Amino acid sequence: MINAAGREIPSVINGYKEVMPFSGAYNNPGNGIRTISRYKTVWPGGNKVLGSIREAVEKVGLRDGMTISFHHHMRNGDYVLNMVLNEIAKMGIKDLKIAASSIFNCHEPLIGHIRNGVVTGIEANYIVGFVAKAISKGILDRPVIMRSHGGRDRAIEAGELHINVAFIAAPTADVYGNLNGIYGPSACGSLGYAFSDAKYADRVVAITDNLVDYPLTPISIDQTLVDYVVKVDRIGDPKGIVSGSTNITRDPLGLKIASMAADVIEASGFLKDGLSFQTGAGGTSLAVASFLREKMRAKRITGSFGLGGITGFFVDMLKEGLLKVLLDTQCFDLKSVESLREDSNHIEISSSMYGNPHNKGAVVNNLDVMILGATEIDTSFNVNVTTGSDGIIMGGSGGHNDTAAGSRLAIVVTNLFKGRLPIVVDKVTTVTTPGETVDVLVTEQGIAVNPRDEDLKKKLIDSNLPVVDIDKLKDMAYRLCGTPDEIRYKDRIVAVEEYRDGTVIDVIREVV
Amino acid sequence: MINAAGREIPSVINGYKEVMPFSGAYNNPGNGIRTISRYKTVWPGGNKVLGSIREAVEKVGLRDGMTISFHHHMRNGDYVLNMVLNEIAKMGIKDLKIAASSIFNCHEPLIGHIRNGVVTGIEANYIVGFVAKAISKGILDRPVIMRSHGGRDRAIEAGELHINVAFIAAPTADVYGNLNGIYGPSACGSLGYAFSDAKYADRVVAITDNLVDYPLTPISIDQTLVDYVVKVDRIGDPKGIVSGSTNITRDPLGLKIASMAADVIEASGFLKDGLSFQTGAGGTSLAVASFLREKMRAKRITGSFGLGGITGFFVDMLKEGLLKVLLDTQCFDLKSVESLREDSNHIEISSSMYGNPHNKGAVVNNLDVMILGATEIDTSFNVNVTTGSDGIIMGGSGGHNDTAAGSRLAIVVTNLFKGRLPIVVDKVTTVTTPGETVDVLVTEQGIAVNPRDEDLKKKLIDSNLPVVDIDKLKDMAYRLCGTPDEIRYKDRIVAVEEYRDGTVIDVIREVV
């Protein structure tokens, strides 16, 4: 069947639940009962600190066929997923499903565990590197399920993703299981992606390299949710956890695009007191924020909140008074970790509060402007950030389709082409974010407005911005780069891309 | 049947669920699945702010027979319970159950609503004043259910207390339903008792007199849990919400008892680095803290955490560095509200985290010393803080039996008699807290140690403290005051006292 994003979706996908095709970004409201969560008495005198990961795996009763979860605040410096899986593999447990919020290059050992049958399923919001390639080459029998950040929390709360045991990398933990991410040698800042795991997993194990006296303050995930605490030498490599700093692009093309995007925000009428926005940590996105900052300073505008994925750039805006509040699901650099630790207007939020479309209103719903990247964007404004133009997985939604759906103005900023590959294309390789939730595309060759947004288009033209038809941008890209080659796929589906509401927006097939 | 606290409990209680008799403080661990909680989409552009309480009552679909809940941080200054019930009464809705964490004198209008059939059931942790008397005189057909603070959260999570609509008095709310208690004209500090209501009620309505722009910081109860926000003129009378200040007793007898209690703490070995404790806000309890503070200063001891029910006295100890952290379910005075607002080591916790015996370890489990009051204490160390010696309800457990069960050293401080009434008695009128969880009784006439605690008794004797047998204290009290008259009851049970684990520890009958 053809779904509302125009993609051909099989009515049955082997190894996946019943297929609900994507039917439009706002057509599948939630109104139901959250999944089970377990309580269990710990009496006075009870001890939660265990001597080893093995002991924890034994105590929680991990068995073949279960689902274990991880969060990705350690990013490419994470040691925890590998440590836990190594121990589990040694213990002979098999057929596990890994529900990681994201998977990075550092998780390459996962490939061995898949080959050995320890891991037979993966669900994640973002997958890059060796594991992504192996999945695209068909290493798993069951398709991987890919979700948005908010969609993962929705799936957990709805019981679609039931976690038997959550392993939480905790930069600081006290002996009774209170956790935070802001102190310790592996400080990562916010633990926002791990909140739902802690709330809904049957059993919760915190793994820390900074075990402190009771009671820890502040508390991000509290003692009522954590069964056991294990102290290890190191939970991650600081170099991979947070960047020393995140920087604005110096590329002239990127700066041009960013400047135009800032002009779009101004022309659209959002440049006023109370402005809220999110950008990614990429150089061009940060450059948009930089140009926006100049405009805010010039017009003496005080924004409302910055959302993310927080960088030092946002911290500077908070300190300068250009933003009142930062709402933070993860910290990208050291400055933002420090700010979360010290500034009471910089607050940690769960990814459910951030983007879950089925709670009583996520933060993304209150976002004025979202600056989005794209691996590809097609003439229907569908965006792909999941696969490369070779069809191989190299990312995933993360917060992409959450923020596009929630924000009042979703702007995609990208070069028209990169290397010899057109970014604006006829049809994206994979739909991550449906075109109906994207308002504007800004390239160095002009600005395309979604035909749904006639008013916006008029405003931009009135402001003398270079508005062009998206088909023209695509034609220009194809003229310069040539028409992209068709990717050759096998029949087998290696990943199902769920939209944030749990419907299937696209499938990803094994590449030849 | 006779329960483990030695009380005769009927095997069937009309209007109450199946009776599970109290079987010992640590004999009923929890290991199960939390009750349902509901999610519901609010799309971008959705509005949560309603014009009136009536509109909120209509929108949430309140109907005859439902249960509505309130929290008691507004204490005797609360306007919200009365406002909501007045509106509901006007709308003609009947047969409601009120699940209030506590009921105060200001809630007298409840009596009229009971007479008119609007309210037919009450569940609360603490009831004083007019409503308490009316209940004891048999105004309700169904027995009231009384619980501890931790027990209420347990009952909510277990689904025994299912809340259809929670009305949350919010000193500050933003337009999207983020709430805190630390700002605004009705600032009360912590909102700890309302957390479970917000999480597990089918629908949640915040009522505020300080509606602010999005997003509020800090956030105590977040937007993902709140359906609607109603702005009213005033949610409470500041004079009734928090005291200007809380003070140490000046009564010489009270000071003597307090001094002896501090000596007990020292003699028992808890006066060392890492000491944690809780006291009530009463004058004698605060005096114990004051003597303890002197000892800590003299011995250069740094405590760990203070728990409560927080007063300015604890705030001073935090500022002085005698305590590292305050864990706060409610603020008793203005100084503690200010501290919660400004000191990052003073943190708000839910009453579930505070005392729920069925979560993965409540804070009370880590409490070294608890200073408890008593209306009566009997020779089995059972304590009554629920009824007067006339049998009329005038309180309830609150955190009493939670902290007694959790703490390593539970000390009851009380005069031997008050007026002409003995406090140490043969058999308490009502058992609130079972004797097995009480370690020591300190009176002006001597210190009685629970026979279970032989080591402790030896330590106190070795320290030359005036240890006496509790029967001797009772005899002394009876000699001075005469043997108390038997209370004359009717057969009808007006309230069921549930222990924190949900078993029935006592029943309260209609007084003649």
C-alpha cells in the first residue's frame, strides 16, 4: 500500500508487528493507558550496590529473548553497552533485543554479538557507523525498528517497546540509586533519554564510575526507580562523550545559507519577544543561531526558550539574556554540561516531555522555529536523515520529525549538493520526516516554500528573499551533478522507519 | 480477628474493601504492577487554559460516583478544595469520594457537601477540626480511609485509590501546565504530596493564582501530566499556608525532654558524621533538633540529610553546613520556601519517594533518627496520633508510621501527661504506629526502651540516662491523673486506619 508520505509499504513485514501505514502527521492521536511499570519493596537496610555487571545481570534475572535498553548520552565515548554485552555473552545468554536510543561507531563489538546470536534485534533512534552498515548489509534476520526520540518514549509508554532490563550509564550515582549526569569524570549533562527506560523497564541497573554518598543532589533519576548500582572503572571516554566545544561553520556557502535562514525567520514574523527555537549542533545550524542572535541583539529582542540538544552557543545566549530558559535532553559540549550544573534556568527534561506526540503536549509543540538538516530533501519536502544516497543507514530521525511536526516554522538548511551528490532530489531514498511538516528549504541557490504555506511564501517574497520553486532547485542540482543513479536493493527489509506516532513512514531494504 | 498490633479487627467492614489485617511492619512487601495511567495527545496549537473551574469540571467529564483528589500544601489556608466543591455542588454532581492528602479546619464547608450528598466518601492521611469531629459523630455512611503519607502513594500506585480527577493547587503555573510551589502570592514550597495525583489521576486540573509565560522554571509537576489550567483570584490565604516562622518550645518540661532525647541520640551512637534525621514542626521536636545542633557543633559533626516537613530550623542547619542536603515534601514556614527556591541542596521530593513502602526504597529507609510526637503511647510502644483520648479523630499518621518503620532510631518525645490526661497508657485509643517500629520513649520522668532493643537499652544505661520500664511510666501517669475513663463507642466504624502497607492496623468507631 502507498502511505500518506507516498511510500510503498508492504502490508506485512516479516519480524515486525502489524503494519500501520503513516496516515498524516496529525492523524493518529494518542488516548490510552500507559504500559505496566513494576514496583518492588526494598526494606530498610537493603543494599543496592553490587560488585559486578555479572552480578547485576544475574540478580535481575536476564534470560534469553529479553529486551535490554541503553541511552546514548555517552555517545561515541560509550563503554557501557559494550561492557554489558560482553558480560552477557560470556554468560551464554542469547537472542536479546537491544533497545538503544542511539548506536555509534564505538558500538562496533555489537556486530560480533549479532554474529554469535547474543543479539537478534535492534531498536534505535539513530544508528551510524559500522553497525549501521552491517544492518544495511542484512546482518540481522529481524528488521531493525527506527524511531524518533519522542516516538521511542511513546512506544515505551504504549507498551510497544517493553524493556525487561534498562542499563543506565550514570556519570554519578549514590549508593541508593539516585542518578545524575552532571558530575564525575564521565559527566555528560542531561540524562533525558533515559527517563522512560528508568520508569518503565521491569528492572533498572545503574552503571557508574562515580559512586557517591547518599543522598545525591540534584537527582535526575531517583532511587524509587533503580534496582541496582554497579561501580566500574570508567563508563565512557570523555573525548567521545562531549566535544570540547561546538563551532559555527566557516564555510562561505554554509554562512550564506545560514544568513538567508535567519532572514527567513525575520521575514516570517517570528523575530519578536518570546521567540523559541532549536538548532542542531552542526556548523550551519549554529551559524543560523549566530545570525539570529545578531538580529535579536540589534532589535533588543528577548527570546523565550532554547531547546535541544544544547550547545555552548545556546548557553551564551542564556547568559546574555537573549534566551530565558534552556530545556535540555542532551548536552553536546562541556560548556553546556557546566551550565546545566550551575544555571537554574538551564533545566533537564525527558525526551518524552521533549517530543512524545501522545503525552499531554510535548515541548516541541511550543517551538517557534526549528532549524533542520537534511541528507536529502525531495520536491514534496520529505526529508531523509536516515540513509545515505547509497541507501545505507547513516543516521535516523532523532528529534528531526518530532521538532518538524511540533514547531511553527520548520526550516531545512542545506547545500544544494555535496560532493557530486544532489541533496534536493526527486524522491528521497528514505522518508524520515514527512513534507507536510516542513515549511521552508533554504539553499545557497534560493529558498523554496512548501506550497501549503502560501502566506509564508508571500511574506518571504515581500521581504525580497530569493524564493524559488523546489522543482527548480532540484533541476539545478541534477544539472550540476547529473541525475542520481538508482540504488539497487534486495527484497529484504532491514529496517522499519516508524514515524513518531508509531505508523510506518518508510522501510529500508538490504543494499546489493 | 486480632491483628499483629493486638487490635480486634472485624473480618468484614461495610463500605470498605476486603480486610487485610496488619501482620507486622515488614511482612507485606510490594512486588507488582503499578495501576493504569492515561496519556492523551495535545497537538501543537492546543490550549490548556480554561476560564473557570466549572469549565474544567465539564471538560474532564466529572460524573456522579467519581473520586477527586486534593493535596494539602495550602494547609489551613486552602481555598481550592472548597472552591472546587462549591462549583461541583452547583452543577448537581453527587456521590463523590474526596481523596485529600489532609483535611483542615478551613475545609468545614465539606460538612455541608456531605449532608447534601455531593460527598459520600473521604480518604485522607490527616484530618483535624470540624470535619474530623463530624466524621467521628457518624456523618458519613461509608468509613473514611486513613493512611500514612507513603501509604497514600502506595495505594494510588497499586490502584486501590483510583483518582478520576486531581485538582492541584498550584502557586505558579505556566500556560502549558508546568507547575511549581515556590513562586507567587500563595507560595507554599514543595508540592511533594501532589506528584502521585498528577501521575496517576485520569485527568489533572491545575488551579493557580499565578499564571506565567511558558516555560516555567523550575518545574515540579510537568506539562505532560496536566490537562487543564484554571486561573483564579486566590488559591489560599498565605497566613494559613505557611507560618511566618516555627519556634522551639520555651516550656521547661519540653526542653528537658528534648535535651534527654538529644542525649539518647548521642548515647545510641548516631551522633557522628553522616547523621540524618527528621523532626516534626512542633516546639519540643524542634528543641530536640536544637540540642542536637549544639552537640554537632561541639563535636564538629557534619550530618547527611534532613527530611520532612522542613522548617527554618533545618534551613539554618543546612546554611551552617551541619546538614548537606534537605529533602522536602512540604515547607512549614517562609524560610523553608525561600530556601527551596534558592538553595540547590534543598530539594523537593515526592511523598512516594519519601515514604512509600512498596517502591524500590523510600528515603525514610535511610533515616538515622526520627523524632516523633504522640497523643498516646501504650506499654507495647504503640502510638496514637489519630484520635484524642476521647476517641474523636484529630490527626492521623501523616509521615508518622512511615518514618518510624524506616528510621534506625525512632524516638517518641512527650510529656507523661497533658492537662489531666495520661499520655502513656495501657492501651492506646487507636494504633497509628505499631510498637515494633518505635525504639524509645522519652518523657520528663524517664526514658523507656522497647524491649526488642536490648543493645540500645544497655547503651543508654551505660550513659547514665534515666532508663525506666514503660509500665512504670504508665503507672506514674495513672497515679497522677487517675485511670482514664473508658470511651463509649457505638458499633459503627467511622474510619479504617490503614497501615502504610495497606493492611488494617485499627478501626475507629462512632463516639456516643
